[in-house]
Amino acid sequence: MLSYHLQSALKDLRDLVKITESDVEDIKLANHNPQFDRLKLKEEKLKSFESKKAMIDHEISSLMSSNPDVDLPHLLSKEQHDYLAELKVELSNLRDANKRYARLVLAVSNLYNTFLERLVPSEMQGYKKVASKDSTILEVRV
């Protein structure tokens, strides 16, 4: 059962990496709608991975409690050790993909915020940011 959960978790991680890499490519092309469309799928995959990780933890805990005299490395098969190693690699890949995506999101966010500030200058009134009264670029006529 542990091997099955490890395989399923690996599949979820690989899917998350692919989705994040697609998001990176789409943000570079300013193609934002597909990113928003993938959000639900990404959340589902993340929940699925977390669930499978909890099952893996439970299976390993069960193995350890049923064999208290044996060290964990000796309880797992070579196949399970390989899956755990792959899991570590995929987690690292996901972290790297998320870092690339986060950098791009931050850059795009800063760009939009800069444009907005230039179009509608704002000033602080206490703790609140409000549009400046000196906004000459936008004029409303009724």
C-alpha cells in the first residue's frame, strides 16, 4: 500500500510541476486567463498530494510501530526507497518552478502597480491610500 501512495504522490507532484511551468510560460506571454483557469486544478492536485502524503506518513508510522526493533531504512523495500528519492527530486523541482513563477508574478504586479500609480496618483491619509486631488491625468466630466 505504501508503494501505491508513493506512486500517486509522485504523479500529483509531477502534475503540479507541469501546471506551474505552464503558468510560467503563460505569464511570460501575458496570457493570464489560462492561469486563472488552472487555479482550481492546481488546488485539487495540491489537496490530493497533501492527502497522499498523510497516508504515506500513516503507513510508515504503522510499519515502525509493528516493527519497533527494526530501523526504518530496513523496513522499506528498494522500490520504496527509490520512490522516496524521486519524491525528494520532484519536490525540489516544484520548489524551483514555484520560485520562477513567484519572481514573474512579483515583476508583473510591480509593473501594474507602477502603471496605476502613474495614472491615478495616490497619497496616504493616515493608514489609508487615497487618490490624490492633484490627479490631472484623469478628468471626469458629466
